[in-house]
Amino acid sequence: MNVTVSVVCMFSLLGSAASWGQTFPTKPMRVISSEPGGGADLVARVVAQGLSATLGQQAVVDNRGGSVVIQAENLTKAPPDGHTVLVTGNTIWLFPLLQAKSPYDAATDLLPVTMTTFSPAVLAVHPSLPAKSLRELIDLAKSRPGELNYASGALGSTTHLSSELLKSMSRIDIARIPYKGAGPALNALVAGQVHSMFITASSVMPHVKSGRLRALAVASAEATALAPGLPTMAAAGLPGYESVTMHAVFAPAKTPRALVTRLNQEIVQYINRSDVKEKLFSSGLDLIGATPERAAQIIQSEVTRMGKVIKDAGIVGE
């Protein structure tokens, strides 16, 4: 997937949403997101600032920590009137694939408004590991099956599934060492308690620059200034490999099309402002800005692609 800013067809949609301009919004808006401090929370605050500035009503971030189920339930219980949206990441649409029975259906209960941003994962290893490239890591893992490991945050997160995708595509056997989040997992890697990890560029690059970690490749489809000088996983030996953390905006199912269009326009236009782009980039995030249709396509593609990894690896809920 080549993630690029998309504003195609925006102007053709203006007419369909114009009739709502006099009546929406009629009250303060709620932007549901995850716990404070993460990437989704940052994007949620940017989205809230944008909606507040452009729609004339205050948009307030409502942080809901814990499982993505809590976030999904809060959205699905909200009236489908455009006044409540959810800003969250990949796990929201992958969670149902990890459970025998999910309390929500991502395809029918969550209505995509836009994909906002992405953060490429970087494959990093502790310097004590004698691997200075992706190919050397794969060769080392094949020579020592089952002996190497990787740090992982939550089940189904990018830190988890990136390594499972690597295992699947390279046919290596490395063990998952789970932690309560990406932060503790990264700390374990820096301390040398684990061998490798996929982690967002913004989190890992300071450790790479200091020499505490060695970065082997970036997992985006194209090289990125967020991880300068690193080859892509595809260029380093695994053609077709891609794994990024994405953030999307959802509305409740049955939200009128015109309201989804209006929300999409306001959010995409705001995040494309030069000052907002710079703020997001400095936090390790690059833009997507897709139409609702393109957002749905991206999500379905990820569900299909990562669903196979989940099924083949026999991953089940913890």
C-alpha cells in the first residue's frame, strides 16, 4: 500500500454536504480516543482542534483507556448524528480477528470517515546481536531456530503483528515476549533483555542515534524522512513487506452520508495545513488524509492481509 495524501473528489462532494452547513453541528462534539499520551490521543487532539476551529462548536477529547472494545462500545452507543467520532489505530479493526467472539463487527459497526496519519514501524535489534542487516538477522534466526525472540506490546498491535509478518514471510522461528505495552517492550530491548522489536520510528530513532539500539530497516512501503537512511524491508530482502501504525476516524454506523462527507472535508483540510503537518511530522506521523471510500478500502486490505497472518500463526485472544 502506497500511503499518500488523497483529496480527490473533495470538491465534487461539497454540494452534497452544503445543506448541512446551516444546522450542523448543533452542540459540542465528542472525539473518543485511547488513553492519553499515545499516537491516537495526539491525532484525536489535532482532530478536535480542527473541528472546533472550523465548525463553530467545541470538540472535546474523551479518552477511554483499556481495550479497544471500550472505545468501540462508546462509539456504537452514540447517536449517529455526526457529533461523536472515534480516533483510533489498527487494533480496532483487527481485534475481531483475534477473538472467537467479538462484541462488535468492525465492518458494520464502525463507519470510516478518513485515515488521518501513519507511523512506519522500524525493525531494531540490540547491539549485542550479531546482525547488521535484515538478511543477516534472517540468516541468524535460521541458524538458531527458536532461540531468538522479539518484544511485543498488546496482542494484535503493530509491535506484535509486524514480527509475525516477518516470521511468515521469511520462514523463521522467533519467540514472542509480550509486555503490557510498547513502552515497556522498548525498555526491555534497550536493556538487552530481548533481541529485536518493531517499534514506531519516533520512539526508536533516538535510541538508534545514541547507539543503544541498531535499526535494520523501516517497514513502510517507501523510504521515509522519519527514519532517515534506512532501507525499506522490501528493499532489504523481503519484497512486499509493509507494516505501519495507522490512525483512522470513525463515526457510528448509520451516520448520514452528508455528515460523514462534511466531517471528512473538515478533518482532511485541517491536517493538510502546513503548521499541522509539521506538528504531526515532528511527532513521528505522516499524512494519509483519505476519502471515506479510500479509508474503507485501506482497512479492508489490512483486514485481509493481516487476517491471514493471524490465522496462519494461530493467534488467539489472551
